[in-house]
Amino acid sequence: MDVVCENSIKKVVKEVEEIVGDKGLNCLINNAGINVVASLEEVTAETMLTIYETNTVAQLMVTKAFLPLLRKAAQLSTGMGCHRAAIINMSSLAASMQLVQANEMFLKVYPYRIAKTALNMITRCLAADLKSDGILCISLHPGWLQTDMGGNMAPMQVQEAIPGILSVMDRLGEKENGSFLDWQGETLPW
């Protein structure tokens, strides 16, 4: 799915709706993200807007498009969590405003950091707005992973992080609604 293309989003929502039917969608994982290395001296408005569109705005638009299916699933169960209806926004440790000075590497990724920090605010807003529907929403830092974006210097392979991520998702409940967690379930500072 091209997350910045409205027609692509609509097409995928329709395909998912045909699969899930009246049961709705229990879990939406917003995992789109792009990065451009840009320090304060290198960053441009164009780069900022491109990264922000994909890493932030698109996540909200995808969530909005899937909301009817999430609400349908939420009506069929009680409590909060992936068993009912949940939105998992893939964020990053780099999005922590409190930790920004703790790691100089974060200073080289202005567009990515700022867009993911804004995604964390979207998480908080969605958690508040959708609480009455029984839809849980969190931001999740999957770890620094060896991917196209994470690079070869990342300490973990995707296969190493998946069991932890699934375990965290399985344990989610109302007390985690609106939180920022890592792949081990630890709370991260905003």
C-alpha cells in the first residue's frame, strides 16, 4: 500500500474488509516510515515535509480509513487490547523528547525524529478519542533493527525483535492505552 496515496489506502481497506467481514479488524499496525539523514545544517523544508507526510500524516489517514473496521471489531468484545481492537503506531526511541540529548546520533536525523515525535502525539490523541469505543492505541519502539533503514550497525535482527513485540502486543490492556513502549514492554519517556 502506498500510504501517501488515498486511492491505494481505500483499495487496501476494501480488500481487508472483504477478508474480515462482519468481525472487523482487531489490530492495525502502522509501520510505514522513511528516513533521510539530515542534521540542522543539512535539513530542508522539502525533506521535512516529505518525511512528515509519510511518517506522520499518512499514519493518521490510514488509521482514519480503517476506523470503521476497528470499531466493528471493538463492538464484538470487551476490555482493551489486540483481542478486541488496537492501533499500534511504530515509533522510535529517537522520538523521545526527554532522551534527545542522550544520544548524539539522534541529532543527525532531524526529519525522522520530529515526524516520529509527532506520531507519538497522534497516538495520545487517538488513545483519548477512541477510548470510549474500546480501541486501544500505543506507540511502539521495535528496537534498532537491521533493516534498510536501520542499517548494518543496528544491534538486532528483525527475527530477534518479533517475539518480544508479539509478547508486548499480547499483554496490552487499558493501562497501556496511550503509552510509548519498547519491544520488551518497557515504558519509554515522551
